[in-house]
Amino acid sequence: MLKYVLLGALSYQPATGYQLKLFVDKSARHFWYAQTSQIYRTLEALQKEGLIESSREAQDDQAERRIYHLTPAGRADLLAWLKQPMTELEPAKDSLLIRLFFSALLDKETVLTQLRLQRALHEQQLLVFQQDIPAQIRAGLEQRPQQKRDALFWDAARRLGELGEETYI
């Protein structure tokens, strides 16, 4: 899946590995997470597949940086993946539900403490979906008004995350 997160990000504009990590951390992180090492390994594999290319760019008083670009083959692969219907639900991995499933082994206060902590964390995440992300979407549109249609889909993903947090709470 990280492959398509990176191809999707590069469909907006060329980027460095660091910029792609920031993209994942600021936007996709709410539904897909990746370590920096995973991103660079995936970029290397995508380049070997011919789905992206890279070029080196000189910087003043710093080492060169590598800029990744989506190739026509990469765009075609991304579009084919996007068009492919999802005919099954993906199994969820939820640490809280696993803990809750086996929590009969714990005393009531320990369970309640854990649930209160989770509620507080989900309340914080809900604020991110309600405040931070809409502000990021607005700021992005100010910089790139041509992405108005993209913003509708970004907001749909944000709203689904918001509803999920409300459900958890």
C-alpha cells in the first residue's frame, strides 16, 4: 500500500524522500503510516520498476538532494490501482480491541484506566480531524486552487476519520 501512497503523492508534484515522509506524516498518517526507512526502500523499488525516476539537485552549502518524479508508467500503475474495485473488506488491526477482548484477566480499575486513556487519545485525534486537517486543506487550496476537486476527496477521507473517532469515543 505504501507504494500507492508514494505514487499518489508524486502525482501532485516531484518531491524528495524527506518531503514524501512529511507528506505521509501530515496527511496519509491518519490512515497509513510508514517509517522513513520503509519510504526509502519503497522509493528504490519503485525506481527499479520504472514507476518513478530521480534526479540530483545541487543545494547551497549542503549535499545534493534527490528529487523523485512520477513516470508515465507510474501514473498508469496508480490509475489502474485506483480503478480496481475493492470487492472485500480489509481485515482491521486494532490493538485496543485485542486488549479489550482479553481484558477479563484484569481488574475493573485497570480496564477503566486503559479505556479512559484511549478515550483521551481519541478525543485529541478528533480535534485533529475537526481543526488541524481542515486548516491544512484550506492552506493547500490557497497555494494550489486547481486542486479543488482533490480537496473534496481529502475532506471525504478526513470526515471518515472524524466519524471513526466519534465512534471510538
